[in-house]
Amino acid sequence: MEEPSYLKLYRNGELEARIKKGLALMESCHLCPRQCGVNRLDGEIGYCRTGRRTRVASYNAHFGEEAPLVGNCGSGAIFLSSCNLLCNFCQNYDISHLNEGEEVEPAQIAAMMIELKERGCHNINFVTPTHVVVQILEALIPAIGQGLNLPLVYNSGGYESVETLALLDGVFDIYMPDFKFWDDKWAERFCKAPDYRERAKAAIKEMHGQVGDLLVDNEGIAVQGLLIRHLVMPNEVAGTDRVMNFLASEISLDTYVNVMDQYRPCGNADADELINRRLTSEEFRRAVGAARDAGLSRLDSRERLRIILGF
């Protein structure tokens, strides 16, 4: 198996150069589409409520991710506190909205990565990394020095700046963004992000341009590429059919897509009549049918999907 490309960036000094560029973006922060403009290097906080230091909620060998990430030994997930999107139905509300976790230094994040490697994890999976990409780059320096050589996973909500993603070209081997909403009115209502669709489309195109379609090794473990998550929501507010048509026509028919059925009312969702219930079987069936009708065939083969659709 080829070594992760971030090792080459480390050896030629490019990783340090990327850190400097990222720090400049934090000085008047426009790492993400929120464009808050605060000086996070001085500890000021904007929408993500994160200043200079990263906050980590937990880290572990995670077996609830997509099969190509989990394998036999799990995905080495590092759950980062807060978020730049803050969906009002978030299933990790305590981490994202309540910002639970401990502030850590880059050396501590590096130690987490090495521990997860030593536990046999197949990759290092940064969950909700958008607002702390610079700190992740800083942590890579000591981690590589201690022997880190696993693929890195960028596990995000899909609300990204292409400029920031360009800093990560050759750093992350696997991108796993959500594509949450197609209609701007729902992205505004649930996430206060009326430009979500266009930002997600541009981000996914950039990600795919960097890493291509998902590649797996002889054991079915992901080594590089793009995975898309799409959470099916009640009353079709996610715009599933249009999301799937976009992926098929503008990204690739070989895009690996997890059509997710696990929506449940969390956070403040109970207060909204459109999303205050779980999915019906028919809603999920139509969503997976939309993916298949669009020509997408690499759908996540969870047991739930097989039971409902008779696969």
C-alpha cells in the first residue's frame, strides 16, 4: 500500500507552509463560509465558539462508521467539540452545541492519533474538523515524528470553504462530507446556512478533485477517496432526489453514498413540526430508490437498507 501523501508534504516542508497559511486565515477568521472575521489567534471566538485551542470531546476505536472505514479494528475517531454548522436537530448536540470537551494542545492530539494507531485502527477519523483544520495540521507534525502513517479521514457537515480545502490537498486521504439539504429555505431554517447547497456542491467537487472515487484495498478497507453521507429526513426536507442527481451527474456515478435512515428528533427538533418525528419506511424506500434511479450503485449496505429494500 502506498504511504499517505501527507508524509511527502512533511518531508519537503510543505506541511509547515500550509500551517502558516492556515494561521493567516485564522487571524481574521474565514476558514469556513461563516466568514466571522474574528482574530482566533488572540482567543476571539465567532460562530464556532472556538479560539486558538482545539477542544476534544472523546476519541476511540469507532465501529459505527461506514464499512470501508471500520474493517475489523475500527476507525480511529477523534470527536472534536463545537461545529461551524450547528444544525438544530444534531444527534451530537452536547458536543456541537453545548461544546462539551477538554481543550488540548497539538501534542495531545498527536498522542491520541498514535494511541489509535497502536490499537490497530485502520485510519484517523476527525469528526467535525472544519473549524480546527489548522490545529489538526499542527498536530500532524509531532504525530508523524512518532510514526503516524494511517490514512486521514475528514468527516464533516459539508459546509466548507474551497480556499480552506485547498490547504488540505494531499493531507487528507479520505473525505466524508454530508450533503444535508438541497433547498436553501430548509438549510436556513435548520442550520442558519442559506448558502449551504452551493457551498456543499463546491466543496464536494473540490474534495473529489483531490482524492477521486473511493478506493479500497484487498480487504475492503478504504485507502483514499470520497464518501458521501446523506441523512434522509421527514417530509423530504433534505431534497434527496436532487442531491442524488447532482452526485450522479456532476461528481461520479461511482460515488460511494451512505443513504442514512437513522434520523430521530434530537436537539431542538421536537419544537419543529416538520422534523419532530422519525422516518417512515416508505420515506426511506423512496430515498434509496432516488439514489438508484440517479444511477448510483455504490450504496452503503447496512442491514437496515437490505431489510427495507429486500437486497
